Amino acid sequence: MSDRTSKVTPIATSPDAGASNPPMPDFGRITSTMMNNMSAMNGRMMSFAQTSVQNGMDAAAEFRRCQTAQELMDAQMRFAQKAYTDYLDEARELGNIIVRMSSETVEVMQAR
């Protein structure tokens, strides 16, 4: 045996030695938690994309009905304000899902 291999010590030399090693996290529950939340995020994003497209089409129809430049500017302002509010609300909801996913994952890790 070489000097290097003769100096290797076993990990568990006594019955208590394994007690200092933390148990492995429950990867199945962590994966399930993350996949459920990622699925919720995906659903929100798909729904938001559909709503956004529909809002754009509705705005285009409204723009075509405008008779004056002022009406058009007002319609564009309403569209921009609604889009801003919708994006802000959606970002907040996605942030809530991310926080929930992180919290649930930490809970699983600490449950042992």
C-alpha cells in the first residue's frame, strides 16, 4: 500500500460517526414541489400571452374606429396604461409563485 492510500480513513469509524452527516434531502418531494410551481407559472404565462394578444387585437379595432387624432391618442394611452398594469400584475403573480416555490422547497429541506 502506498503512503497516500494508507492515510485514508474510513468515513464511519464508530456508530456515532454517521450522526454528524446530515441526511439527504427528499429529492422526490423537492422535485414535485418545483414541478407543480413551474406548471403554475407556465399556465399563468400562457394565459397572460393569450390575454395580451386579445387586448392588442381589441385595441387595434378601437384604433380603426377613431375619427380624430385626439381619439386615437386617447385610445393608445388607454391601451398603454392597461398593458403596463397587466404586465405589472403578472410580474407580481409570477414573483408570488417563485416565493411560494422557494418557501415550499425550504420547508421540505427542513422537515427532516
